[in-house]
Amino acid sequence: MNKTFLLVVCFITCFTVNVFGQARSELNIGLIGVNYEIPVHKDITIAPGASTSLDFDWITLNVKGNYYFDNLFDLTAEAWDVYGGVGAGYAIYSGSGNTSSGFDIGLHVGGRWFWNDKWGVYLELGGASTQGATGGIGVTMKL
């Protein structure tokens, strides 16, 4: 059963990336986390990722869904992206204390500016322990 499920997920991922190839895949490397955006529509991506807290007491595994408002706002400059979305994930507590691990969901908004054809910076604000409670800041690499 697990091998069949894994095979189906791999097939869907490959199909999705190939069908929506006109959108771009991006690797976001932030101060305390990383995620990989996979296009599923010209304005929508999914982004599996992982992050930690600044004191390394938390490890979070999450997935985000982003909607890019570029077409809606008629942003013709390819250097800018404006997006918002929802994320869900599981936070694993590895520190000492009475805190426990758990599932969480949250919303986020963000923006990105590319200084050349491959590299950019992003700033994201959000609220959920599985997404980095206040969002993130980092660099983006177009793949």
C-alpha cells in the first residue's frame, strides 16, 4: 500500500511539473528555513519545506499553497512578485521543557524582488508555529 501511494504521488508530481512548466519553480532559502515551490497553475504554487527556530528547539515540516497576485494586480515587471497563501505542517519540539509537538495551520503574505534573472530576495509575514511564527526573510533562486 505504501509503495503504491508513493508511486502515485511521484507520478502526480512529475505530471504537475511537466504540465505547468510555463510557471517557474523556485528554491527559497530563508534565515531559518527552506522550501521548494512547485507550480500547479500560472498563479498557484505548492511549497513543501522545513524550518527551525532561532534557538533550534523546533523543527517544522510544512507545505504552503501560494497564490500570486501578479496577474490580478497587472504587475508587468518580472522583477516583482506579490503573493499570499495558507500553510499547514507539523512542529516537532526537541528542547527541554513542557512544550509538546503538534499540527498547525496559518495564513501568510509576502513579496519578492529579483535583482537579476536568477536571484531575488523575499519577505514574508504570517502566523503559525509551523511556518515560522512571523514569516521569513531570505533569498530566492529560480530553477
